Amino acid sequence: MDQLKQLKSKFLGSILGSVIGDSWGARYEGKYYGSFRVEDFQLVGGMYTDDSEMMKGVLQSLISNMGEFNGSHMANTFVKNYDYRRGYGPGTISVLMKIKEGHKWDQPAKEVFDGTGSFGNGAAMRICPVGLLYNDNLEKLIEIADQVSTITHTHPLGREGAVLQAYSVALAVQSNPRTFEPIDFIEKLQSIPYKLSSVYQKKLEKIHTYLISPPSREKAIRELGVDVAAPDSVPIAIYNFLNDPTNFYEVLHSSISCGGDTDTIACMSGAIAGAFLGLEKIPKNWLDIQEENDLFRQLAEELFELFIDKKT
Ligand code: R7I
Ligand code: MG
Ligand code: MG
């Protein structure tokens, strides 16, 4: 495959990998590790949740604004797309309702949780398009990922989770599966040119040690976390990818079988694995049953065209 085709396949693989992880994981959100069996994707079906609905908004807004961040446009796109059946987090619902009532796009997010802002994983779960579009410009990636987060998540831990997830997607785009070394990947993440809070630094260090000496699943879940807080879900999504990077099925399956915030963890690990492996590694029969498969594919193609246009 020539280089351009391969790159396009990575964009499509990442967007669709993310949506499939979200849809597959959605059936198991909130369950405990060891208490359930993960059924095949064909049996579970492809209805996606808020994770993909909000990623769709990021895609649409970036595409409409030539890849630039337009806060008011993106916030209003989130509002337009809002569909309560998709199961949004309470902080995000409150922010979107206030924007709908006419509050300025960058105000309501600062007010939630008694004014601390949200550290939920709602910014990280939707950030994959930023990692793709700016995979060759990491400074801009960090700037835009942070801005996209602040519409709903102003707490530093919520924003840092999104930056780390976007950076992981970008590194996955740039990585070649034939020569890949998980240790190099985690070391690059650890030296991200961006100030990470100590909770993230410690968890990245744990992942580094796990890659040398693999822990039990129980230990990884206990130490990295599997819940709705960004610092308790972004690290395990990265680890589940690095643990078996060339096996798309296993990356998603292990992310779901950990329990907890299964849709979001599988959505984030699916975005990284899809960016690494490309669309060809996602089973065709999975794509066929994924809700709005064609729409997400078309948006991923438009994002790719934008990436190419920006380069030339
Ligand atoms: O982050 P957010 O959009 O939720 C995303 C999650 C994903 O799992 C989706 O699949 C969906 O199910 O929801 O929504 P928020 O409400 O901003 O954050 C999620 C949760 O994190 C909140 O409901 C709180 O439990 C917790 N949380 C906080 N708790 C105390 N103080 C987030 N920020 C805070 C905080 O500052
Ligand atoms: Mg969800
Ligand atoms: Mg979730």
C-alpha cells in the first residue's frame, strides 16, 4: 500500500475503531471485572453513545472551520447533536443545556462541580480527530486538544487526559506496526512537551514498568483505574493498547472486560489501535453493523482531505 493510502486507512481506522469500541463497550458500562462475559460485537450490536456523538461534533466543527478551533461553533454543534438517549455525563448535560439557553460557550464549564470544572473523561473520549489532524504538529495538537476540552471540561485533569489521549492517537498514526516498540511509545508519551499532573506521570511510569514486567489484570485495574474520571481511564486505555498493539480485537476486548467505564475506555483504546493498525484490521462484518458507519467514514475521509490540503 502506498504511503498516502496507508495514512488514510489510519484516519478511518481510528475514527471507526473509536465508534466500535464505544458501541461494543456500551453494553457493559458499570460492571465489575470478573463478573461478566464479553459477548461478540455481532451479538451486542452497534448503537453508539455520547462518546461518539461528541466526537462527531468535533469532526463536523473542525471540518467546517478548516481545522481550526471555533469554540462557539463547536459548542453549538454539540448542542445541535445532543441526544439524551446516548447517556451523557451530568456535568456535560448541564453545560450543554446552559449553552442552549444562550450562555456564552466558554462560561458554563467553569461553573460545574462547585466551580472546580469537570475532571470526567468526556473531553478525552471525543478528542481523537485532533490527534489525527495534528499528528505532524504536536504543539498545535496540544493547543487545540486543550481548547476543545474547555467547552465542557476546565479542570486540569480533564484537559490533560484529552491532551494525552490526542497525543497517543498522533503517536499511533506515526508508528509502523512492523518496527513498533511499546517501550519507545510510552517513553515518548512520558516526554510530552506539556506539563502533566503527578497522577498522570505516576500512571505512565506504572505502564512503563508493566511493559517490562506484566502485572495481573487485577493489579493493572486497581492501580490504573477504570472509572469515569479522566486520570482513572485514559491510562488504562493506553496500557490496553500497548499490551497487545497488533491485535485490534484484543485491545477492545481487554478494555471492555476490565469493567467500569467500558464504552469510554474501549472508545479511547480503539481510537489508538485503529490509528496504529488502519481500517483493514477492523473486521468488515463489524463495520457493516455499526450504526452510522457511512457517516463516520465520510467525516473521517473529509478530515483526511483537510490534513492533506493543510500540508500542501
Ligand atoms: O466527563 P463527562 O462528559 O462524562 C463522560 C462519561 C463517559 O463515561 C460517557 O460514556 C458517559 O457515560 O459519561 O461528564 P461529567 O459529568 O463532567 O463527568 C463525569 C463524572 O465524573 C461526574 O458525574 C462525576 O461523578 C465525576 N466528576 C467529578 N466529581 C467531583 N468533582 C467529574 N468532575 C468532578 C469534580 O470536579
Ligand atoms: Mg458513553
Ligand atoms: Mg462511558
